Amino acid sequence: MKTVLLTGGLGFIGSHIAVNLIESDYKVIIADDLSNSKIETLDKIEKITGKSPIFYQVDVCERKLLEKTFSENRIDSVVHLAGYKSVAESTQEPIKYYRNNLISTLTVLEEMQKYKIAQFVFSSSATVYGSENPVPYKEDMKIGNCTNPYGHTKLISEEIARDVAKANPYISVMMLRYFNPVGAHSSGLIGEEPQGEPSNLMPYICKVASGEYEYLSVFGNDYPTKDGTGVRDYIHVEDLAEGHVKALEYLKNNPGSHIFNLGTGQGYSVLEILEAFEKANNVKISYRIEPRRPGDLSEFYADPSKANEVLDWRAERTVEDMCRDSWNYVLTNSKTDKF
Ligand code: UD1
């Protein structure tokens, strides 16, 4: 049985990856500082899979503390997700983002070098494609010109990982460029729980559906898109998690540096998502058209053909699945009996 260290493994995406890895017969070690996740998620992972990951509460920037995870276990691969992820916050507090997201990547790679760990999978983002590429985005496009510091931390982390692989031929690295992850585990046990007011679309829609907010602000209806609202490539988090298992399998036999888009290849507008959510869940979502949100792109979606062909991975779940599972998570975890 191979052992994977999963940093940020109790977060929204990390917890789904943990489930998938365990179900694919990996031994999972989670390093997470609980800064944007909850310890209860560990029990939920166990409830879904019947197995509990080994857990270290650790800030992966703290080298001495992170080292314990390497010295106490025989790790085969690292899947690195730990990092801050709010685009808006990154524009207000760039140093916090650069410090945390870059030092965490450096520290993890440094420990990997020290313990001669062969495989590194990095949680990157479509945001690295910047604002000037035509859609659909392909892995060989020029990257850069990100619209925010969060995006730059992903871009720079990719470069760091590539350089480390070049200098250490026994280390192979894979950048997985996520598009817009939404949805939740079909059990309703794990899902997305943003702290404070959500900035992403699906969590905000859920809060309107639950009555916490009166309406959704639709940021702009004058984009050159099918209905004027922003278009994105929403991907179910369970599909995304499955991509990581495929990534690890591929890295075993393919040294070097690799990049793959994880998206569906389909773009949906804000209004299409709204409509799909209403239909899937039989609820009404009030909305108001508001001005564009600064930094937003009009539309982007993946060309996922490389991952489809090379990794034998494909996003299978529909937008209806994404809307149903996102809402199911809210219903399952609601503390009131309002619904
Ligand atoms: C952003 C980041 C991406 C990051 C992702 C996290 C950029 C270019 N992209 O994606 O790097 O990984 O967040 O999931 O910075 N919208 C509304 N009303 C709302 C919220 C959103 O109309 O209340 C619209 C947006 O204008 C956009 C779409 O919904 O058209 C999706 O927005 P969001 O969920 O915030 O994700 P992105 O901005 O695409």
C-alpha cells in the first residue's frame, strides 16, 4: 500500500481527495492547520470510507513541525493543497498570501528532497492562464498576467516545483489546474463551508436558498457571453478528486514535470447556474444585476482533452449533480430544522 501525504487534507477539496485516495487503497496522512477547516471532517472521512487518515495538526510552513510527518512515516507521494485561497483577500493582503502560499510550497518540496520522495502533485488553478489567453485554455498556453496575488502564488509555486524536478531527476511533479470546483460528496457529509460571507458563486447561491441572504448579486450582465453574465467551467469536486488519483498513478511511470487541466470543457453562465440550481432543488433564487466585479474575466473554460487522453480521466458529473450535491450538503449539515 502506497502512502500519500495530503497537505490541506481537511479542506473542501482535500477532504474529497482523502476519500478518493482511501477508496483507491492508499494510506493517507493529512497535514492541516485547521485554519480554514474543521477537525470533525476527519471523522466524516472515516464514516464514508471506514478508515481514518493519520492526522497531524501542523502549519506546513513550519519546517520543524512538518518534518515530523516525514520522519514518522514512509511517504511515497505528496499532494499539496495547503494554502490560502481567497482572491479578494489576496488583493488586500498580498504579503500574507505570498508568505503563506510560497513558503508552504518551498517547505514541502524541501522536505521531499531531504527524504527523497518521488512524487509531487500540486493544486494549481486556471487563474495562472491570466487575462489574455483565448478560450478554451490549453496546458501549453503562455501563463502569467494573473489578475490577483493569489493567482501569482499558484504560478510561482508551479515554477518552483518545475525547477525542483529539474534539479532532482528522481522527483516528478504534476500541476493540476483546477477550474471552478463546486458540489459536495454524495453522502452529504463533506462539502464546502466558507467562513464569513462567501465570495464564490455556488456557496452564495446556497446561502440565498437557505434564506441567510435575500438575493444573489449577479456581477455584470454586459459581458460578451451567451446571456451577458460571466461564464465558467464548473467541475464537481468528486470528479476533481478522482483526477488526483489518476495523477498519482501516472506519475509512478512518468518522470519529469507535467501539467493537466481539470475541467469539464463546458462553460456555464451565472444565469444558467442559477436556473440549474432552481430546477435541481426546486427552490427559488432571487437575484439582482449589479456592476461587474473588478478583476473578473468574461469567460473561461478548459480544454480537458489532455487529461482525458493521457490520464484517462474525464469529469462525468453534470451541472445538475453539482447543484443538487451542493444543496444537499447544506441541508444535511443545517443546524436548524428550518428546511
Ligand atoms: C475565482 C478565481 C480562481 C479561484 C476561484 C475559487 C480568478 C480569475 N479566479 O474564480 O482562481 O480558484 O475563484 O473558486 O480570480 N459571481 C456572481 N455573484 C457572486 C459570486 C460570483 O455573479 O456573488 C459570478 C462571477 O462574476 C463569475 C462567476 O460567478 O462570473 C464565478 O465566480 P466565482 O465563483 O467567484 O469564481 P471565479 O471568480 O471564476
